[in-house]
Amino acid sequence: MAPIDDDVVGDVPRLGTVVRFTPAAASTGVRRLESGGFRVASSRDFRTSAAVPSNFGGADVQYFERFGIAIVRGHGERLSPLVQRGMQERVVSSSRPERIYRALVVPTEANVQAAAVADETSVTWGLEATKTVLSNLTGAGIKVAVLDTGFDSAHQDFRGRKIVRKLFASQSSEDDKQGHGTHCIGTACGPLRPVNGPRYGVAYEAEIYAGKVLGDDGAGTDRSVIAGMDWAFDQGCQIISMSLGAPTQVGDQPNADYEQIGQVCLDGGTVVIAAAGNESSRPGLIAPVGAPANATTIMAVAAIDKALGVAPFSCGGVNPGQDVDIAAPGVAILSSLPGSRYGRLSGTSMATPHVSGVAALIAQSDMKYRGRALWERLLELAGPLSHPARDVGKGLLQAPTEVLVASARPWWDVFGFRSA
């Protein structure tokens, strides 16, 4: 039987209110909530726990100190006057209802025809298109957090790898019931030599941090997503990969909460990379980049197919200032699935972990590539595509091929060969 959770009505999470404080006045804002009768739990309270309770351990508010954001459960009649006063006094920057975010994947039927044209005897087309196979870098020493539907850490291809897992989703098991998270982690950090099939993973020696922020139904809320980001940052992950999102409309403003979160991460040496969204139906409809990828401090990833065309579902930079930053393979991508299986999925979700894996390679190559410098290096390496920047940003993701500086490992060891 599932645990009783007063934060869930039926199978639907009870959505709260996201309150963003003015950075200089965040502590004042929290004290105002406490004086108003709200019980406040800090994100620090759950740092050592295996899971972050969706009901905040009985508190009314979960406060993310480093991001200056609080999520308030219910009590709208008490909260509203406090927020209004806080905005007048410039203690509160904004207040909005929580949103639901989902794993971004398109129906698998779309993969069959696309997969037929791919020759993947030894390596997937995505790793070939991004020149990952030409790189001597492995991601060793770099921490990659994938915030998704979880991960099957018992998969045969990941035995012996360092994997840290944590549960954030409401009313959810610890397992990856959807398979989406296992697939994304496989692309970003899968092995050099899988037990079966071609190589499909980019940074095969990176440390894996799997945050389950989307539940067994593939959905999560701001509280689970932000809690996962807070955890990944606290763990020292240089890359946070999020193949999740919510659709936006033409004319919507950038997500200011994630603008602030993304900036804190960049300033602290972490790049957040997110899927641009799958709501387009090209060529007739190009939907705007979804949230949270529409924040300018989060790298938005579009999807391309094997012919280097823009995937028909891939969202574009329709709203001013909410651009696609880079494009990566996202159609008929072969990767790991729960139960030591393999399969193909399509979506900007599949493009995003390609970028996250390559980011780990770049981060390994030189310690100067952290935060904003890592972001700029990713874009600098991108190869040009014959499509508008609205659709592909700086172009096609490319892995660094330069030799690792001061590497103590001989080339034959890096590539997995034995010396004569």
C-alpha cells in the first residue's frame, strides 16, 4: 500500500505556491512566513535522508536557501496578504502557482522508420554525429546529475559504476517505472562497451547522480524539480541534466524562478541543461521553448534527426529572449532501459543527455571549464547547421577531440587497448 500523503489528492499532487524572495531580503521573507504562523522546513533538513518528503516532513513551507525560493503548501488565505505586503516592501519578487513538469518523449512508433536508416554496428548515430567516438575523454572525475524518472542501477551495463540516487517525487517508488530516466542516463553516461549492442553512452567514466524528480507517472512539480536541483548542486555536480518540462505559450515571459536558480548554479560552477520541448508539429507549427528551458540561465536543447534536419516535434525560440542554445541527436536514440534492456526513444529529452555527456568530457579536459565557461565552450565547439538559430541555436553539439592535458594515462589505456 502506498504511504498516506496529505500532499496528494487521489493520484494528483496538491499544488502549492512558489514564492521567490528578493535575494538580499530572503531571510526577512522567511521570518515573515514564520511570524504568520507557517511552519518552515529548510532544504538542509533533508540533506542526509534517502528521500525528500513531499509534505516537507509536516511543515507548511519548504525553503531553498541558496535559491531564495520557498514553496508553500495550501493556506492561500493566510499567504496572500503576506505576499502582497512582501512585494510592496520588495521582500518578495514574485509569487505563482506550482506547475507540473513531465518527461519529454514522443510516441515510440515514430522511431521505427528512423531507426531503419541508421548503421549502428559499433556505435549509435548520435555518438557518431557528435564526434564523441573521436574523443579520448571519458568524463572521469566529473559528477553528472540526471533529474528524471529515476534509474535502474541494477542494469547489466552499469555494474561497478559509482551511482548516487535520491527520491524527490510524490507518491512514487524508488524504481524507474517509466524507463525515461534510465534511457537518459544511458546516453549521458553509458558504458564504453555495453554487454549487448553498440556503444550508446558519452561520458562512460563520469559519476552518476540520479535524482528521481518525476514520479511513476512521469510527472513532477516545482518542489520535486527544485529539490533535485538543490541536491545536485549540494553534491558538487558540475552538470545537471533535465529532460523534463512544461509547455509555454506565445507571449509568455521567461521563467524568472529558474532564471534565478540557473544563475546561482552557474555562479557556483554548475551548468543546467534542459530539453527545449516537444510541442511543435513542423513545418506547420513551431511551439516556443518550454519551461524551465526557457530561462536564459538554463541551456535549452533542440533535437535533430540522422539527416541533420530539425526534428518535427522540436520547439523553437519563438518568444523573444527564450532561445534554443544548441542542437543534438534526438530521433530514434538507442540507449538503456530498465531490466537490462535496450530501446529507442525520440524527443528533446534524448538530445539533452548527449549535451550533458559532452559537457562532462569538456569539464574533464580542463578545470577552467566550470559554470559559465563550460556553457561557452559547449557553444564554441558546436558545428554549423543550415537551419535558423531559432531552431538549432549555435548548431550541432560536438565533442572535444583534443588530447587531455597532463593525462597520466597512455592512449592505449584511454581507448581500452593493451600495449604490445
